[in-house]
Amino acid sequence: MSKEKLAIFGSTGSIGTQALEILSHKTQLFHISVLTANNNYRDLAKQVNHFKPDVVVLGNEKYKRQFLELLTHKPSITEYGSDALISVAEEYDYDFLLNSLVGFSGFFPTYHALKREKKIALANKESLVVGGELLTAMPAFKKGNLIPVDSEHSAMLQCLVGEKKSTIKKIIITASGGPFRQYTEEEMQKITVEDALRHPNWDMGAKITIDSSTMMNKGLEIIEAKWMFNLPVEKIEPVIHPQSIIHSIIEFVDGSSKAQLGPPDMKVPILYALTYPERVSYPNQTLDYTQHVNMEIYPVDFKKFPCLGLSIQAAKAGGFQPAVLNAANEIAVERFLKKEIRYIHIPEIIKLSLNNIKSNKEITSEALLHIDKETREFANNLLV
């Protein structure tokens, strides 16, 4: 029996590299047929030479010459540019897509893969944030072809195995609180880029690390959970859990709760998504119960983390508001990382965008692209 063909979009990022580390030991699981990266041509070349995929996409064509010089394996197809990602998702022969792209750029590969009824391990939360209404209406979604990779949503899925969704009273989604959990309002005014990039528990890319510090990441995850598990936002409760050991809790109508626990390590949810509904042995780090294990939980201070409240507001409003929220946040974070704005301006840009960008159009992939572009232009030109 031939192995399934796996496409990894964003193979040089944190999720992609960890997935490849797992698959280098579990070679029986997949044939790695597609690898893609945006700028990191050196790491992509190493991956191509090692895993020998059939198709490779490098997003930034300016590195084409340097990239080709590093290749010892020549793929059947080598493409360049962001449009190539969409054409590969839309046309190439693969069975399973691990989508670990960051931001709105991940939506269209998810959309086209689901349209083709492919299986998807989804690490790109923005796909459901901006296009949840579209994606969840597709037959492939209803068949269970979209499997979460985010640690929180993987935890929810694991806790719901064998349970009826009608018995869910609420989902408690945990957040570390990031590096600023104990900051005063005055200290929040002085946060630098360097401060915000120091996450206490997780090793992630710059954009996700900033989102974690503002708790926008948790807001996006609440919207993702709403669509993934077909629940109203009111049934998804965020809490602060500094140790990042409890990844999510499901509270049921009879008063009992289930939680999924483990050290803050993404390899468990990656492996679970790639092998679901089976479990495969792998030497992942586990908790040492012979030692004291601290698991604190605190309520969220919504005043300190306004991005979380804005996310819940956008989720309740529905329509294009989550897409506006996402685009405005991507631009605000980008501007903060470039030191064009201060940290406290991030929620201000998002709020102004939500209040000013409106549309009564039907939600289609083209309309989402238009609203995303309009929001980015607006947020980029805001003086704060």
C-alpha cells in the first residue's frame, strides 16, 4: 500500500520544522511531496535535499538563484511567488495538507484543499477566523477533514473523543498570559519590541509571539473554536494558566470536566493531527508526576488585554468583522515590530478598523480578499 502524499505549507517555520523532525523518525507515515517557504531559502534547500519532495514553492523569487545553487535534489516542479501556493493547493496531487502558514495568506490554501475534499492539519488559525462561515459549509469539513493543530484545539478534540457535542456545557481555553500578565497599566505603556518577543513558555515566530503577549492569539483561538466545534462564543471561556500545562478543559452538562495536559511542546498536537484518530508512539516529553506540578488558573483581566475583548466582540458581530479584526491586527503587529507604533497602539488600530470597515456583501472568497485589502490599507495609514 502506497503512503499518503503530504504537503507542508510553511515548512521552515516552527510547526513545519517540528513536523519534519517527527516525520524523519516516522518515515512510514507519509511521502513528503510538497514543501514551501517564503524567505528562508537556506533551510528550505536543506529540507528539499533531505526529504526529496516532488514539488517545492519559494515565495520570495528574489532568492531564486541562491536557492537553486544549494539544491542537490531537483524536484519535478519548482515554483515561485505567493500565487504558486494557491495553484499547488488547487491543482497538485496530494492527500493531506499541513497548513502552518501565518496569517491571512493561509486561508486560500485551506479553502482550495477543502474544496477538493483533501484532509488538512490546520495550524493556520486565521483560515477559520476570516472564513469560518465558508469553510464550515463545505462537505469536506462536515466529514471531519479539518483537524486542528493548535495545542488548545487539539486538546478540545482529544477531550471530545467519545462524547456528544450536545453534552458540552462550555469550553475553558487556557492562555499563559504571556510576559505581561503581572504588569501594571503604567508598565504596559512602556513595552518594547524586545520585551514583547520574550515569551515565558513557548518558542514561536515573531507575529504569534506578539499576538500571545496581547492575548489576540487567544481571541483568534476563541473564534477558531467557535467554528471548529460549532459553539456560540458565550460557551468558550478564556482563563490565565501561566504554566501552559492544561491546554483546554471541556465542562459537560452533568458537571464533570475533562482536561488535556502536557508540557508546552507542539509535537504532541502535530503528531495527533497527522495520525488522527489513531495515536502513534513517539518519545515526546511528558510531565514528571514524582515532582511538584504547579497548575494555577486565574481569570482574565480584560482591561489589561483589550485585544481579547475586541476579538469576542468581532466574533459575536460575525459577518466580515473577524476578517477586519485579523487584517488590522496583522498590520498593527507588523508596524509595532518595525517600531512605527507603540505596543499600546495595537488595540487602538484594531478598534478603529472594526468601527470603520463595513460591508453588506455576501461572504465569498473574493469578498474576503477585498475586505482584507481594504482593512490593511486603512490600518497602515492610521496615525496613532
